[in-house]
Amino acid sequence: MMPVTLALCALAIIGYLGFGAASPDAPPDNLADALLAVFRHGNIRHVGLNVALLLIAGPITESRLGSAWTLVMVALSAVLGTIAQFYLVGPAFVGLSGPVYAMIACAVLTTVRPENQIWVAVAIAAVLGAEIYWLSDKIAIYPHLLSTLIGGSFAMLSSLFGSKHPTLKPMQYSHVSQVVAIINETDEDDAAEAENLLLDEGVDGMFVLMHKGRVVGVTGYEPDDQVDDVCWLSWTYLAQEYLGQGYGSQMMNDLLGKLNKQGYRKVFIATSDYKDFGRSIYAGAHRMYEDFGAEVEMTLPDYHNVGEAKIVYGLENPEFQAGEPPMPSEKTGIAISGIAPEPETKGVVGLIWQETPAGVAGLDHYLEKARGQQARIAVIALPSDLSRENAEALETHGFKEAGKLTDYYSLGLHQVWWMCSLANQ
């Protein structure tokens, strides 16, 4: 939500549509009228540009300052800029450029890294100097100048006097670029995928770790598509410069607290043993998971690619109150009805199945179809009761039990994974 930004945009549009373009031949008669003229504009391009800039800078500023402080900043820039221009130059000026400049200055200075803020401030000063030198007779210089100083001051105060401890907040679209940059520090492929999915499917369930106005980490969860009280950890990354300082642990702890309130009994964490020049890039994340009590429940060798295994951690909610276990199904058989590529793999297909009264059907046909598609491996994940009933038939077709996710479906009913190597068959 960005109520201040949306309110300013709405007032600018209403002012233009309701009262028309402001005429230079009829300037405000007094200071009160000059203050109201902040929401008037000279033409459609004038109001369009200010609204566009507000929609760019506003969400960033509100996410860092909060709506209340953003409103204070906007009010100060509008009032002080108008007073200065009115008494020092005259009443012939209109528009939201003062609040816009404050928003831009704050957004820019709270987005860049601290070590680069001085250079950005110099660049902003250079732009203002150019305006004063070449455009002082065409634009309202004092609202621009004072509002930039006010916006910059709020950015600095936010950095100095903001929360000393990082806080986990719901992710907004304005955070996407910073989140993608953080992920890209560790995994370029994940960064590209995250950017596409976040922009296309939204940011529900995602959180950012904020520290002194900056995004320093990202985490989140995805509800499981089969079981209501189970979820999966989503992209969880920390900016490289904040590693080893306890930020990752706090981020995980805060997320687990939120998941507990939503009634999730277990969190699964899918990761891998991918190595970059011999270094396991997820080793630090694995240690963090283990510190929180997560345990490796399943390792699928060569799942993502040859030499890269899929690792799944499980983390139980100790406060979850278990209900009665479901009644076991009377059906004991499975029928294979299709195959589909497994996500984030090369050459691995999953078997799609349905329950049947008894026996195994369709397995030969779809394994042959998988070989025709040059698949390396076929996998199937079954409830533990069906797995037990059909283990012999699966083994006869070359499958081996690869691991299980404990209590996946319910307490005592696990998800058992089977793998079949197709390369030598």
C-alpha cells in the first residue's frame, strides 16, 4: 500500500480535471491560494510528468519511511517550498514539483549503498545547480531546492535513526529490483527466474529484511499444492555483505513465527549441493537451516543435473496440535496417466498417477515414452501406504526407493520418492 503517493496523484488529477489548466495570467492572490495551487498544473504534460515521477519514487519512499513520515515530508516540502517561492520570487507558480523532488531525493538516497550516497548527493547538487543557472526564470527554484534538501534529510535521518535491528516486512513490487540484485550475487539463474515470477505472479507470501531503509535479505513461503498445512520455503537469500552477522538467522526466525500463526505444521526446504568451482554455494544456507532444527529428509542424486543432487530439509512446528489421522484409503493400486518434466531439472520426468483398486498400470508405456524424450531419470512420489503396496512392481521396472518426506500428507503418512535411471535401459 502507498496511500500518500496515491492520494497525491489523485489530487493532482482531480485538480487538473476539475479546475482545468492554471493560467499564468491569474496567479494566486495570497499564500493560502498559493498552497492550494500545489495541486494545479499548467498543462496535461505538466501533470502527467509529476504523476509519473510520483508513481516511480513514491512507493520506494513510502516503503522506507512509512506512510506517516512520508506524509510529514511531503507536507514540509509543499509548505516551506511554497512560502519561500511566494515571498522571495512571487506567486506565479503551480504544481507538485516540490513533493516530487522530495520523493525522488529520498528514494534515490535510501536505495543506493551507503558508501555511494555522497557521490549521489553530489550528482543531485549538480542537477540543482544546472537548474538554477539555466532555468531559474522558467521554473520554481525554491520548491525544488528546499524539497530536495528535505527529502535528502529524511533519507539520512531514516538511515541514522531508523530501527537499529533489521525487520521483516511484506514484500512490495518496489522491492523487486533490489531483491533480484541480492539473489544475483549468489545465483544468476535463480535471479532471472525470481524476477519473472515475482513480476508475473505477484509477491504474496514474500518478505524482505529491511535494515536502515535498505533491503538486505529476502525470504518467503509457498503453500503446498497438495496438503493445506504444509508449505515450502521460497527464495531465501541475504546480501553478501551481511553474511555471518546473524541476519539470516533472524530472518528465518521471524518467518517461522509468521508461519506458526498461520497454522502450518511443517516447512520443507528444497535446495541442492551445487558447486561453483568446487565451492558449495549453499553451504551457509544449509548450516542456517540446521541451526534452526531442520533435518535433511531426502537426497536425490543427479536430480537437477548430473552431479547435482536435490536436497530436501524438513522443519516441524513444535507448537502444532495434531488432530486425528485420516482413515487409510481402501485403494492400493496406481495407474500411470502421463509424464511431465520436473521443475529445475535437465532430463528428469515425473510420472503422473491416479489411485486404482489394485495393481500397477501404464508403467511400461510411459517409461518407454520418457526414453523417447531422451530423459535421464524418471521419478514418482507416492504416499507411503501406496508405496509399500506397490514396491515390488516398481523395483521390477528398475525403480529404487530414493527417500521420503516424513509426515508429508499427515502424521504417519509420508511421501516416498522412487527413481529409475533410464540411461542404461
